[in-house]
Amino acid sequence: MLPASVGTWHLREIDGVAYVPLEDLRSFYKLMPLQPKGRKVAGQRLLGNGEVELLFGPAPRELFIQNRLCVLTHPVLQDASGDLLVSRSDVLNLIEPVLRPTYIANRRAVRTVVLDPAHGGHDTGTVTPYAREADVALTVAARLGAELRKRGYEVLLTQEQNQYQSPQVRVDKANSAPAAIFLSLHLNSGRSDMKGAQTYTLAPLGKNEKPLPGHEFSQSSMALAMALQSAMVEKAGAEDGGCRRAHYSPLNSLRCPSVMVELGYATNPEEGTRLSSEEYQLKVVNALADGVDAYARVMNPATVLQVQKAPVVEPPAAPVKVEPAAPAKAKPAPQKTQPRQKAARRRAPARKASRPARRNNNSRRRR
Ligand SMILES: [Zn+2]
């Protein structure tokens, strides 16, 4: 279900993916079209209401919410009349839980934080002259565990002595913990010039796919990812590699909000060296603990009133009405700024276009 709306969501299906017009999103969340500050960047669309800002583009899968990068599962498309279309899945699983976390149906207070230092034992993860993934993950997890206990959480580590644990053992530990959230800590690897922190949640359910246990918590996992990623950027000073989605084996099977945090690239000389330093590790620990706190505040039913002042819209009055629309073909939004179209032209038939290539944020990953 899309968030219930006082208006109507004009759903249309393109290449098997359900899309809604950006205009519907704008009116549902009571956002205005805004002019981005500074230099005009081709292909960008900014919506805001003084409290929240959504910047789409310039790349078709890029969305910045409050200046933080969220990589969309499906590219924003443009129909023949120049209207932008956003996938229903991205509205439901990404935009909605970030803008209105207090509306997450199965939200619950956080009691236990399960920390999963990635790899261990014979499985060293990425090893470079600058950083050893398993060692950094274990040190950060141990320090983060101590910090979170000080802040009143119960903490469970999936391994504490650099031992290898199978994904199933990690999953079983987390699934048996009461009211838990799950944070898996990794270092990334790539070209030597790649850097930045990234936070992953389970890729949303595709058409004709069987739901996995992790899909039950898609919305709260995204709210958690955004809280942690924002804290990494704002408090630890990490470069923003964005909130992303992937199929990562523990995330598939966890029955709690769960994320995988790539703290940075072990393969980048500067970032790898920094990740191995105690000074930066302590910054990361404080940032992640603050991120957990921010998420826990929103999830705690006792703080609803405070949260309601956040950038959310009024509770909707009527259930969502879905208008069946004629199947339309559309093309990825071009990399240039489009003039605003008259509302009357909005549902004009669209031209045929090729299907955009998938990017690696949906790729199947096993780590
Ligand atoms: Zn890893």
C-alpha cells in the first residue's frame, strides 16, 4: 500500500514497475517546487516545504533527502509530456519511512543492538597496506558496544575474538535477541580513488519475487540506515556514499531492522589509513552511537509528540484510491532541466523508449 492520501495516486506500470507522478508525491507530502541554490545543475528537481528538501537528480537514480544521498532502486523516468515519475517501491520503502518514520506500521522501541563485526578468523575480508577489514570492524564493534551499553542499550556481538561465524550463526543470534536492531560493520574495496561511507539495507521485493523475512522490516531498516549514514557524514566527517540497497545474505534472513555499514574504503590510501587510526575509529563509534540514538528516539512510542514536530504531513483522512492508468512507455529523465509542464498535459501519452540499465545498487552481493 502507498501511504494513504487525501488525494489520489495515479499509478502506472512501466516495464513491470509501478510508478507514480512526482506531482502526486509533491502534493501528498505538501512540498513546493523550489529553485536549487547556486549554479543550475542539469537534470535536477528540487521539492521542499521549509523543513524538508528532496532533490532528485542529476543522475536518474539519485535522490538527496535533506542533502543526504539515497540511491533509488528504480530510475526516475520522464514521460513524453515532461512529467517525472518515481517508482512506487521507492516512495513506499525509501521516501515514506525517511519523511514519516512515526508512520512505520511495525515500529517498536529499541532494546538490543546486535553488532556484527564482519568476517573474522580465516576470513580476513579486505586486506590492504592501509587497513585490515576484519580487524577494524572488530575494534570498532567492541568500542561501539561499550559506548551503547553506557547509553543504556543491551548489546550483543556476533563474534568477539576474531573468530569466523557463518552467516546463519550471525542471523540466529540476532533473531533470538529481544527488540533488536542489527548493524553489520564492514570496510569497502574498490579502485584506489574510491572513498566514502555507505549504508545498505535489503533490496526491496521485486515483481514475482518471494518475500524474504527481512522484507517485513524494509521501512524501519531504511529509517535506521538514514540515521546512521547521516551521523557518519555529519559527525564522523565521512564522505557521503549514500544509502543503498543490496541482497546481502544476513540481511535477507533477519527478523529485525538491519543494515550493513561500509565505514569506508580499505583500498583508498588516505581513507584506509584513517580507518586504522584510533582517533578516527572513536569518531566513527560516537557517530554510529548517535545514529542509533536518533533512530531509537523516533521509534520510541513515548516520544511521538516530539517526533510529530518533524517534517511530516497531517494524517491522511481517506484511504488511497488507485486509478488504473493505461500502460505507458517512458524514458529515463534526461540530464537537462525541463520546463514545467501545464497540468493539463500531464497524462499525455508517452513515447516508446529503451529500458535503462540497472546499476549495482541492486546487484546480488554476498559478503
Ligand atoms: Zn566485508
